[in-house]
Amino acid sequence: MTQSNSNPRLFVEAGLAQGMELNLAPSQAHYLSHVMRLAMGDGVCLFNGRDGEWSGVIETPGKKKCSVTVEDQVRAQVDEPGPWLAFAPLKKACTDFIVEKATELGASRLSPVFTRNTNSARVNIERMRANAIEASEQCRRLTIPEITGRVTLEELTNGWPKDRRLFVLDESGAGQPIAGALGALRSGSNGLSQDCGFLTGPEGGFGADELDALGKLDFVIGLDLGPRILRAETAALTAMACWQAVIGSDRRP
Amino acid sequence: MTQSNSNPRLFVEAGLAQGMELNLAPSQAHYLSHVMRLAMGDGVCLFNGRDGEWSGVIETPGKKKCSVTVEDQVRAQVDEPGPWLAFAPLKKACTDFIVEKATELGASRLSPVFTRNTNSARVNIERMRANAIEASEQCRRLTIPEITGRVTLEELTNGWPKDRRLFVLDESGAGQPIAGALGALRSGSNGLSQDCGFLTGPEGGFGADELDALGKLDFVIGLDLGPRILRAETAALTAMACWQAVIGSDRRP
């Protein structure tokens, strides 16, 4: 472990290059000064999703304004081609949970999808993005998952790339066991890339006609998650955890 | 789906047999009368972890007292031999989360384990048990996971059955990939039974000497959960989700 692993990690929008000076956002200044109680000369880590990870040193700590000098690149940028996760928004704590855990487990895109039985009429995209950034900072990702705007189920499938498998978590029990389906995707035996996505429904499940329509799409495979009835957020995270174990475990930053 | 699948499911302590009349606990009476607004003649499902699942009919609904007549057995009792999960308690919401999700994903025993870096000095065993019961009711389990008292790491390993694999979630990256390790357990190639358990550490991780001591035990295998740093509760859920997918997915009640 290098020293930088224990320093606070911050996502920034700006480009990163040796010697440049950055003014952090007020919320980051507050976090470093008041929560972490860092002082001039203390180290931080910086990443922006494009230029890898850099060490930095605090120049002027302050409550509202904090500047950092960028020092050395400590990790080169790599692609993080994780799965896409489309999910029917749940109540706030459960949506927060899905965003945080899916980010930790490697999702590269998160899309709130409105299905017939979706209870939440609204979803806070800015809150989703803030939670994804915080989780990315903590879990040492080099990218932030893309948060798309809200879509309907039809918009999601109409816009879905035909060469990307879409695994639908089907609580009816009619789907394939997840371990086998992901193993086949990994081995490439079906001629597809390993790119994939997952779709999880609302508390009330998908409508029968929604499942019928999904089942007619060539890129859709229904997945079965086992003998018990899982809560919607548990199902989403189970899919992500299995993806991480079967396909995503090869890459260590 | 039989009609009983949409009726409220309740865990009871009493034995269950056709024609008997049961007085429910006050909290259950409140739930049926005030939350679910059920009336005389409405149906419920009952299970006790020993006698399978039974349909029942409400005889006298009431705020504090509610009696039910047991009608027919709708599912026979089966063993639910899921893994044991031993985890360092986290702050309350995260411990609640682990208990709920591990129950949904099939854990048969939950043990709060105190390691050197465990922050929580206390753990509420009764709260853990209540959360495990509620999750069991919702996910259609026929058993409630056993909640053991708190143990130290040494007590846990001293009392661990030598023929039960203990997978330690090792954030150092030195462990085996989880998919392969669980696949080997499933195939029985190592001569062990499929019985296993998982151990997850606190936010600060295991101490180096704790990992050393664990590594000397024949029944311990360290597991690696992938390239990102997972929160402690995410690691616990990931292990349970992978167990469910690789070993536990064969059985459907």
C-alpha cells in the first residue's frame, strides 16, 4: 500500500496534470477542513474519470475555499467497462442503497426506469449522481458511473444496443439461473461481447405484458435469482455481486 | 400462484396443526388489524420453522388480541441449510441491512463477532432477531436464521466445526476469487460438505495478526471479492449473493 491509499480521495471535474493548482468545490473544502481536519501540506488523491489518479497537496486549507497542487500520477487511467443497471426507483433509502452498492460493484451506467407498477413518481438524478461520486471516491474507482435521465421501459429497450445482453431479473422463476447465464457470457460461447446490463423491477414486479414484451427481444434473457422472494434492491445487488464475481473479478486497479 | 401467496405471512412460536386456534402476539394483531386492515374470515399464512407453512383464517380480529384458526398445510417443512454468516457489527443501519439481506439470501445462522477493530461495543441481539423474522416472513423462508450471542473472533474459530469451510473475506487481495472457491465447494472436489460460512470484518479491516491466525486454520480459506474496496456490508452481501447463485440456487420452495 502506498501512502496515498489512506489519503482522502476526491473526484474533480477539471483536467489533472503535474504542477497545476486546483480550487476544490466548497463541499470538498468543508470536508477536508472540518470533517477530516487536514492542514496545509497534507496529502489528497484526485481523479476525474479521464486522467488517472494523482497525488495532491493542500496549499490553502479553508472552510469555503481550498486549493490543492497536483503532484504525481499514481495510477494510469483504465477503462472500467462494468454492466449497466436499469432499475425501477424505490423509496429514497432503497434507491440510495442501489446507487451506492452498484457503484462499489462496478456498474458503469445507472438508469432509473419507470414501469407500470413503479411507485415512485419522481427520482432525484442529482442525488443519484452525488451518491455515485461518493461511493466511487471510497471504493477507489477511476470513473464515476454515468447517471442517465429517467426513461420508460419502452424507451430503455428501444435505445438498447442490440449487441449488449440485457438480463431481466424475473421474479416469476421462469428465467435462467444467474451463475450459468453469466458464465456463458464470460466464455463468449454465444458470440456476444461481455458487455451486459441488468434490469430490475419495482416492488410490485413487472406486469405480465411487460415481461411478454421483454421476452420477445433478442438481446433479453430472463434471470432467476433463486428460491426466495427477494426485495427489489436485494435483487439488483445480487445481480451486480454475481457479475463482479463471474466476469468483473479479473481486473484489479 | 396459490391464493395464500398474497396473504400476510407470520412466524409463530407455537406448534401448527389442522384445526387448532392460535392467539397471535400483540404486535402481529396490530399489524393485521391496523396495517393490513384484515377482518374476520381473511386469510393468513403461518410458519414456525418446524411444521411447514399453513393457511389460517382470522377468527377474532382486534387491536391487541387476534386469534387465528389453522386450516391446511400448504408447504411441507424442508431443511434450509444455508451458510453461516459471522460479521463484525457495524453502525445500526448497516447491521440491520446485513441481517435483512443475509436472511433473504439464505443464511441459516448469524453471529456478531467482535474483532480488534470493531467499532460497535454493543449489538442488539433482539433487534437482529426481529429483523431476521420480518425478512423471513417476506421472502417465504420456512425457517428463521439462528441468531447467536456475540462472540470474539477466537471464540468463533475455537467453536467452528472442522468439516465446515469458513471463507474469510480478505480485503488485502490475497484470497482466492470467490466464484472459483464456491464452485470447488459445490463440486465437492475437496472432500468437504457444501456446508460453509463466511466471516466479514469491521470497517477498519482485520488486524494483520488476526489474518495470520485465521490463515493457520485448516478450515479457513481467504476470499478475494474483486478490484474495488467494498464497504463491510457490501462485502457480506456479495458473499451471500454469490453463495446463493453458485450453491443455493437449486432449491425452490
